[in-house]
Amino acid sequence: MKMLKESLKKVLPRDSIDNLKTLQKRLAMGWIRALSRSAMLRRFHYSFFSSAFDREAYAVVVGHLQHEQNLSGAEPVNYFLRRAVHRIEKGLIMQPRRQVFALDYINDTVDSYIASLNGNVDRDEVSWAHDVLAEYFSVTGDHPVLNRAREKFARFERPSGSPETLRNPDAERVPFAADVSAPSVDFTAMRQLAMKRRSVRWYQQDRPVPREVIDKAVEVAVQSPSACNRQPYRFVVFDDPASVAQASRLPMGVAGFDHNFPAIVAVVGRLRAYPHVRDRHVIYIDGALAAMSFMFALETQGVSSCSINWPDIPEREEAAAKLLKLDPDERIVMFISLGYAADTGLVPYSQKLSLEEARSYMRLESPAR
């Protein structure tokens, strides 16, 4: 098809080419309108004429398989355990709190916790699971299902965690009272930070970004909200010139300035965090939340950045998976270039939405009785 297009460009006059493009666009829009009106036609189209969703479907299926296989705690993150413990946390903070809850998954949660004690799961994660489960069993009432799970849980001693990672010193990793004191960063400072952070594409070439600066930004990023606290992402950092040069050629939209990146980061989503197809897009939501916090944290340390779009193009997906050695369930959310801004580099003004364009208040009608 590409060769045919090139041949037509050589033999047809410009007007004829423009007319063919117009006709092609009209036919394409007509087909899209037909697809928008018929579910059966859409299924037919994407089953036989388009493979656009094949890679995503494969990643979702493999992710589900890995999710089930990891219930034993074979990896550093046990996504089932994270979600189950967070669900229990939400039950603990309910007002009023029920005497009995989580009956349908408490046994599986305790089994996964016990398996993780001897697995490869991060020690702080296991310590958090223990503390929440211990709190749960101490406040819930009498029930045959709970009693069996409680007895099984009591056979194991509390695992050790890292004291320096505790949110509140000398406290356990359990729900706590909200901090209602004024934050050290007020609205004016936050707005100034948001206004100062721009997408910078030109960086100082003789000033590499220290890894401790990047790591501090990642530490802030992982504090971002995440659905059921699963945090289905990882930050893959390239900061040596040879690797940066290779990784920078993967995304689109960087031609002409990718050669000057001191470092580049791939935010990678992990579909193994989910057992359900319905959650397949959460990696992009949670990954983007963490990425924004990461870029703000870089800015506070004097490091500029630029988020780089990653469109779903099969050839680029395959190239990225091969170069970055991604597992089949892993999908790139975005790339981020970073470095110290060059004094001579210009930054696009990029007018942002007005408040009126971005916000609307709604009042819903009362349901009919």
C-alpha cells in the first residue's frame, strides 16, 4: 500500500491527489459513522479488519494469568494482597463500622499473607498487611469464617519492616486520624510551582542529574493516590548516554531535540495488578498520577522535565518491549525526559484552559418517585 501511494504521487497531478485524499476521508468517515451505530458491525470490523486491540487484549490475558500465579508472593509486589488489605482498611474506617465484614475474601487474604511471609514480597508491604490484619481481627466479632482465619493468622509472628518508612514514627501501619493541620505548602506556593513547571526540551549537556535527585522524585511519586493502593507501575530510568540515545528514539514527537536528553524515564504499567478486564485502563490513570507527582518533585529540586506521548502503534510497542525487556503484561504509559534547563533554550508558551473551560458545576434532578 505504501509503495502504491508513492507511485501515485509520482504520476498524478497535485489536484488529483488532493481529490483522492478527500474521497478517502469521506469513505473513512462514512465507515466510522456506520461502526458507531452498530455493535455487531464493530465486533465484525475489529475481529477481521483491524488488529488495533490485539496487543492490549494479549497483555490483559497474560496479566490476569500472572496475577493468579503471584498469589503465592513470588514477586516483590503481591497485587492481590495489596488490594485485599486496602479493602479491609476501608472497612475499618467505616462509620459506623460493622462487627463482621470481608467474609468473602478474608481467608484468601490470610493465605496470601502467609505465602508472602516466605516469598519475595517487600518486607514493608508484608508488615503493613500484618498490622492491618491484626487490627481487623482485634475489632471484628465472632463468626465461623472469621474465627478460622483469625486462628490461622495467629500462628505467625509479626514480620519486621523498615522503621524509616513509617508514615508516623513509633506507630503501626494501620488507619490513623486525618491530619487537619495547615500544610507547609500553601496554595500560592503550589500555584507558583504549577506555573513554573513547563515542558522543557533543551537541557544543559555538561550537567548530569544525580541519581539521588531522581530517586527522591520517585519517592514522592509513589505517594500518589492509586486505585485500591495497587500502584501498578514502575519507573524505568536511563541516564547513561548510550542507553538514553537508544530509548529516546522510541517515542514520537521528539525529532530534533531528543539528542540532548541527559536522562529519560519510561513509566511502565503492569496489568498483572488486575484479575478483571474492566480494570485494564487503570494503569494509565495511576501511572499518570504518579508521573505528575514525579515531575513536580523534580521541579522542586531544580530539574526540568517534559512528558512525552506514547501512542499505541504496534511497531513501536514491539520495539519498546524488546529494548526495555518488558514482560507481556507491561505497557508503556508515557516517557519523561529530564535535565537541568539550558539557559538558551526556549519553552513553548502553551496557553492553558481557562477556569470556565475546565470547570462546570452541575445539579442533578431529583429522581422521579
